[in-house]
Amino acid sequence: MPDTPRPTAAMIVIGDEILSGRTQDINVQVLAAALTERGIALSEVRMIPDDAAVIVATVNDLRARYDTVFTSGGIGPTHDDITADCVAAAFGVGIDVREDARAILATNYADPERELNADRLRMARIPDGATLIANPISKAPGFTLGNVHVMAGVPKIFAVMLDGVLPTLTGAPPLLSLSVRIDRPEGELAGPLRGLAERYPDVSFGSYPYDRNGRLGCMIVARSADQARLDEIAPQITALSA
Amino acid sequence: MPDTPRPTAAMIVIGDEILSGRTQDINVQVLAAALTERGIALSEVRMIPDDAAVIVATVNDLRARYDTVFTSGGIGPTHDDITADCVAAAFGVGIDVREDARAILATNYADPERELNADRLRMARIPDGATLIANPISKAPGFTLGNVHVMAGVPKIFAVMLDGVLPTLTGAPPLLSLSVRIDRPEGELAGPLRGLAERYPDVSFGSYPYDRNGRLGCMIVARSADQARLDEIAPQITALSA
């Protein structure tokens, strides 16, 4: 573990389509990599169904325990898109169509008077006190309420919303990492690695085995916020290949 | 929601490499699809770090709330592979190298006396009272303790262990699904879909928008355990394309 305490974050992936196996989530990895780069620890991810009671309870559980919470999914126009209402309920605030959100949404339609129907207008429902997260792709905004960032599930919209949110986050010196490929099976490296982990308790060591056409090996990864520490360790990991 | 209550399951994905963004999980979708096919509802997924206290608490929370729990990750030979010990701790049972697991593991090495070192032998540590899950690929077994199935994180090993576990699960009539592609944007379909959801409260309706080269459309999915119900609904969904 690094010396500098990193801010913590959690993610809630909302949607029956993930839990039924219909859809492969890819937003977790996008968020995880972006947070890691900024020195923020993604500490927990929950994937939950489109169920109001579960969403409300999960938002309240995680926002109390982590510095920042991200949600993905459930902010579209259909009856199963209930995330915004659930987040409002979790915070105990009202929710209604907001004029600025409505105006942004309207830019997505050639004839807003006709096409911005009651269902699409649901996407302009914003909890009281929230700030909007821009969606340059399909306009319907996400929002931030307290420490909770509510974003779309569609991966390219999630990614562009994240780009908007990242500069607002307070990070820490990012964890640096050192990766060394060792062409020996994991079972032979476990002992020396354990020794390194004991000798450098402030550094996190991981080992990721691979099988390349029957040739077993490991990617050894050391993580620390301190480059000098990694420089000291590098030759000791490299020496394991002998 | 279907009439027949489906057995419930949860999954715990264990590993810093997932939460750092280094690795993209693909086991969730494999498990989700397999359970859906067998009429078992995957109700929740948690992704958590290699942290003993968190693993123990999560296993105990979820095994009490769901019929079945699956874990992936953290059963290799290195110091950060702590899942087996944590599951034993969660159940309050002992854990030690077990002779049958050791014998199976030994078949993976040309010279077990030399190569089955202390670190590899950790993979034969099995909690008291557990039954083994076969691993035809790299031999190191998973195990089932109570309602918790402990499996590898490496996707091809996870998948083959799952094949071994599935026949032991009690399922229910699987949810059948009906998918219809409608070449109209989601915002125009939300109203009619809401009507269908109100008229058929026993059927679950989902809508998954797509953007195919600028042409917006939706995949509408209806799920029910009752084929007659879906047959009745099919023409009503198809009619939405007009």
C-alpha cells in the first residue's frame, strides 16, 4: 500500500441487461483505468438490477463509505430507466424537468416541439441541487449530486461524460507501476515474490500468469507512488528470470 | 417478473487487477448467461480488492442473502491469493492441504517431489468440509463450501469449473426471451413500451438502443417463463416498427 492515502471511489453498474448476460460491461475498466491514473482508488464495484429499492439502498450505502460514487446505466427515456429518480430518493430531494436540461436536450431534435415528447422529456428530469454532466453525443445530460456522478450506460456516452467529470475530482499522486515479464511459471515465483512483499510492505505486488502456446510465464507488477522505490525493486524482479 | 420464483445467485469478483483497470473481467457475463439459461437469477455482482477483511465480510453478507454465491479469482500460488483462506474464515472452519487435492495437483508436474513446492502446495489448501471443483486445465481445484462456489479468475479455467458446477445447481424454468429490432429511436418507443409493461406486469420489458451509422434504433426484449405470453406479445412489439 502506498504511503499517500488515496481518495476512494465506488461504482454502481445498473441494469438487468448486465445481470442477464445480455450485455458485457466495459465501463468498469474504463473508469478503473482513469481513476488509477489520477491516484484515486476504485475500491468496490456493484452490479445491480433495475430495482428501485436496491438502487436507493446501494447509493446510500456507498456514498457514505467512499469519497466519490459513479453510476452507469438507467438514465434513458424508457419505463425501466429509473436511476435519476432513485438517486433523488436516496438523497431525499425532489426531482423534476429542469429548464436548462430541457434546453440542452431540445438541441438534439430537429423539431423539439414535436419530437421532445413526454418520454424523452424524462431525460431532463434532474434532482434538486444537482449539476449537469455534459453529453456531447446524444445531449441528454448526466448529473452530479453530492459525491455521486450519474452517467449513461452506453459506453461511448459513459466515456465522454467521464471526460467531463475527471477534472473536477481531487486525486493524489498516481500509483506508478513497474511491469516485468518473467518466463517462469507462477508457482516458482511465488516464494521470491512473497519475500519482496515482506521486504517492501509499502509496495503492492501482483502476479498475472499467462500461458503462451503452452509456455507458462508471469507478468509481475509492482505498484507504488514512489518512483525511487520501484527503481530499487526493478533489478530484483528482473533477476527472477534467471 | 415471472410467476415462478427463480433461485437467486450472487457473484464476487476478487482482485486488485480488476479494480485498477489492468484486467477486463469477462467472467461475469459467462456466469450471467449460464445462470439465465438455467432459470437462476444473478441478482448482484461485487468486485472487491485482495483484502481479507473485505472478502470475509462480502462472502458472509452474500451467502446469507442468496441461494448460491460464486467467487472468481485469488486461488493461485502467490501471496496475494487469499480467497480460500478468507472463505474458510467466513465459514469459521479450518483449512489445510488436503490429500486428494494434493494428489490431483501433483498430476500437473512431471516431477511432483521437486516441482510441487510449498507455494504451489497452497493451491491444495481446502477448507474443512468442502467438495472439490475439477480443473481439467491446470489441475489446481476450486471448491464448494456450503452454498459458495470458489473458482479461478483465469477465464478459461473459470469457464471449465463452471461447467462442472452447473449440473449441481437447482434451477427453474428458464426465462424465455423475445427480441425484436425496431428501427425507430428509443424516445418514440418509450410510450408504447410503458403501455405494454403496464398491460403485462408479469413480463419484463427491456429496450436497448443502438446507433448504426447514425441510424437510431432499439432492440426490444421481452422476458417471461411463459412462451404463450411471449407469443401473444410478439405481434404487438412488431407493430411498433410502423
